[in-house]
Amino acid sequence: MKYAAPSSVEEATSLLSSSPSAQVFAGATDIVPQIHGGRQAPEVLVDLKKIDELVSLTSDDKKWTVGAATPTVELTENQAFSQEFPGISEAAGLIGSDQIQSRSSLGGNLCNGSPAADSVPAMMVNGTRALIAGPKGNRLVDVSEVVTGPGQTCLDSDEFVVEFEIDRAPSLTGDAYLRMIPRTEMDIAVVGAGARVTLAEDGTIAAAALALGAVAPTVVRVTAAEEALIGTTADEDTLAVVAAAASAVCNPIDDKRGTIAYREQVAGVLAKRAVLIAMERAQQRNGDV
């Protein structure tokens, strides 16, 4: 196995094109355990952390740009980012231990293709876009379109995610991420729920987004719940509809972490809680970012 650490996007795409089994990595927190577990090692292993664009975190008046290989600890410790997108920061802070978070990244968490990836529901509800590079050029894809099934993505073998774009959150907008795990920490989600709410001046919900992880082959949006929330203050009757809609979109499996029925029930509970937390945060963000 050959190790390569390119310093540019162009060099990385060239290396990926050099071998059918070439593979990129950002933190190696997934690929190394997979190889140790018996997965065939690639001929070329391409380390992305030497490319400046992939390990940066910047913002302007319109958006935040997060390098796909940026260590998640840099997100959780960035006060401005965490205040604007606490849900994404919370999700990033749940990826492994403190030591793992010095290596783990949003790009790796997404492209591993796990239905239970913590960062994906949080990124989806915030309309995050992924900039994908390849030998034919760059393309911008909504995060919701990247993962196509367990362990599968829309990326060609010679493509990789360079960075994520997240539009600045308007006033009166809040997001949240919650998950249910069997242990108290460092575990894989039984269910994960990401929510984002934008309030109108009268306190009712003007826009809502809700996404669930670990309940289907890919992260799913709960559009029926989103529609039910518009124009309301998330009262008990509305939250009951949200919970029912969240349970209804689930298509989970039975495994050692939970049964189908349990996941469906937990999905409804977490959906309600995430919406309420997002609402509370939206009420607190009544001025400029």
C-alpha cells in the first residue's frame, strides 16, 4: 500500500485516478479500523489533511465554509460557529472521543455512508452543500444527495469532498441535534434527530426542517412534520403530529442496539424534543449573528 499526502486538490484527484482502488482519508478514524478488521487495503491511500482548503474554517456575510477534513474539535471550539449552528456543533462533538475529534471530520463522517452518522441530520436541516472535486471539475451537491445507501455515496472513485458551504442563519433561527445511544457516550446512535426552526415576528414558525438518522438506509427528512409546524407555536397537538410523522417515515432494522418498534417510538420522542430546543434557541437569536 502506497501512502500519499498531496498539497493540492489537483494532485489529489490525479492520485485517485492513478489506481482503481485508490482511496482518500481525512482522519483515518474509519478506514484504519476497517483495514484491521479485514477489509482489503487500497493500492494508494491519499491523505487529505495537507491540503489547505480541506482543513479551513472561514465565514463571510453570506456563508460559512468548512473544509471537509477540518477536525471536528475546531468546530466545537469555535465560539462563533457554535453559536450560529449549535446543532452542527453538538453533532460534531458526538463523533467519538476527545482524541478522535482531533482527527475526525464532517467529510469523513458523511462519506463513510453510515445511516447513523451524527453530523448528517444536523447538516441536512441547515441546507449544507458539499463541493465535490474530480478530474472532470467541481460540482456542488446538497448533502442530502451524497449518501445513496449504507456505505454508498454518489461520488465516483476519483472524486472527493473538498468543503461544505452553509448559508448564514437568519435572525430568529435555531437548530439542534439529539441522539439516543445505549451507553452514556462514545456509541452509535439508535436514533438521531436534527431540527431547525425559523420564527416569524409574531412567534409562530415560518420555516422548519427535521431529519432523522439511524432509522432508514439513509438519513431522511420528515416533510410532513415540517409542514405541520408552519404557522404554529409547536403546541402539544402540533408536536403530536410531528412525533407521528417522524415515526411514520422510519424504515429501520432490528439490531443489537434496538428493535424496529423501539426506533420508531424513539424517533417521535427525539423529533419533538429537537424541535422544542431549536425553537428555544430561535427565540434567543432575535438580532444579528
